[in-house]
Amino acid sequence: MKLLPDYQNRTYGLDIFRAIAILLVVHSHGKFMLENTLINKLSFLKTIDGVELFFVLSGFLIGGILIKIIDKNNFKLNISEITRFWKRRWFRTLPNYYLILIINVIFVKLSFIDGDINKFGFDFIIFTQNFFKPLTGFFWESWSLSIEEWFYIILPLCIFFLLKLFPSKKGLLYSIILLMIIPLLYRILNSNQEIDGFWWDVKFRKLIMMRLDTIIYGVLAAYIKYYHKAFWNKYKRGLFIFGLILVLVIPYIPREPNDFFSKTFYFNLTTISAMLLLPLADSIKTFKTKIGKGFTHISLISYSMYLINLGLVAQVIMKHFPIQNPIDGIIKYIIYWVIVIISSTLLYKYFERPIMNLRDKY
């Protein structure tokens, strides 16, 4: 099913970056099907969390958008521009999110998938389901969307006020530094909690106030690209190699849920490793192979894949089609991928993209 993207106006390296991120996420949610297979023997091979790649890439892209607006207006950012920025982001993210949220509610009510419907409330509408409190029991994957949506709100406002005080690129840099420091301090202040692996995941990794600094490192990358372009271009390969080494090594760093490092600087290190991959990825503008179209296709449907794969596919298989044996697991794992990709392509083509096409009309 062809989506006919505008290849000329896409950055292929960033398509690869986004595609790898979603492939890692989808695999992580479906790997239970491979538990008793020979493939499971490769479980010692650890990878970076694909969500961290998404966060950094998102920060880089929206950071670039805001920097262009600020530069165009001589280091000013007015409310009308912020409102337009929000409108464009929300046309991109909200319709798909609300559609899949409604389907999740229906699936849980009909007991088609497991979940605590009592956890569903107005907080899921305004993305506060994991602002200060842990998110458990319902539509788990929405935790990362909440972090992104609140970041879209907070970052422009932070830049707006600091540019009033410092009407130069310093105002932008101070905004980045501020949003790096506050979430880190919040994690440090809460690091004395005694928790296990599950609660580390929902109280530290998936809490909005704990993770806003993850996306800001992508904005820092955009800042370096636009204001230190010579450095960005000169060291892109060296930074990529160093970042790749970190990406491969960090998952093997020994850590426990109650380690101070695990609750605080671990997140910064993971994000920095992903950020270092961006200069080289951003420099790859085109492709010359058929595989390239595959990466671009996956990149285009990645948001739909993210929303669909866990609750609407993996959990359905887990509950209604339990794995019987290793061969059965491999077959269902393949079916899982086919369903996710086809469903996401249809959702993108007939729902997500038509709505995005409306952005410039209003």
C-alpha cells in the first residue's frame, strides 16, 4: 500500500532514526511471543529503549521549528505564534490519540483486553494521567504522549518569558538549561524512595515531571545545529561513533531500581547518547535503495504503530491467542507485525494524514 510521500522534502537519516525507534518499541511489546524459542537465546543482547529515541527526535524537530520562528522575528516569540505552533502539533497528535483512547475504552469494557476501566477519567483527555502520579492499569502506552504534550506546552511558554528578559539566543539557551535542571532536581529530591523495578518504571521512567528533560536534549541539538553549524557538520561522524558506543554500552551498565544513578543521571546519559546520533542522521538527505522506501514508510506510520501495537494487537494476542509452543510463538509474532503495519498504514492513510492536511486551512 503506497503512501506516496514527498521524498524531496524529507530527511532520510531522520526517517531511519524514527523507524528504528518504533521497530524497537513494537518488538519490545511483542517479544513475549518468542519467550520459548531459540530466538530467546539472543535475549542477552540489550538495546536502548526506542521511546528515548522518539523523545530526542521530537525535541530536535520542534526545537528546529521554534528556532526558525524566533530567528525570523529577531528573537521574539509572540502568543499568536505559540498558539499556531500548538494548533499544528495538536492536529498531528490529538485526533489519533483520542481515537485509539476510545477504542481502548471499548475493548476494556467488553473485556476484549485486560485493563482497569476505573482508571480512565478526564485526566486522559488533558494528559495528566501521569503528571505527578504513576500510571497503571489502563492504556499504559499513553505515558510518553503525556510527556510530549506537556513539553509542547511548557517549552514555548518558557522561551516566551525568557526572551522577554534576554532578547537574544541567550534567552533560548537559558530556557534549555532551565528545562534540563528542573526535572533532574525533581528526580534527585525523590531519589530516596525505596522501590522495585516495576515502581521505578512507573514512578521515575514514566512520570511527566521526572522526564521533561529527556526531550529538551533534542532541543539542545537543534540549538547547536542552528547556532554552531560548523561544529555540527565537522564532528558529526565522531559524535555518531561516540553516541553509538554509548547506545550499545549503556544497557549493560549494572544498576538496581534503588540506585541513585538509576533514578537520576541514568536518564540523562541515555538521552545524551541518542542526541549524539542526530548530526550524522540529519546530514543524510536522500537514499538510493528500495530499502530506503521501507524505512520512510515505517517512519510515516510510526505514530499509528505506537498507538496500536500494544493495547490493540499484542494484548489481544496475549489474552485470546496464548502461545502454545515455540513454532506457534514465531508464527504469532510474524502475524503481530503484519497486523500492526497494515493497520497503522490504513490509519495513517485514511485518518491521520487527511487530518494533518487540514492544518494549513484553519
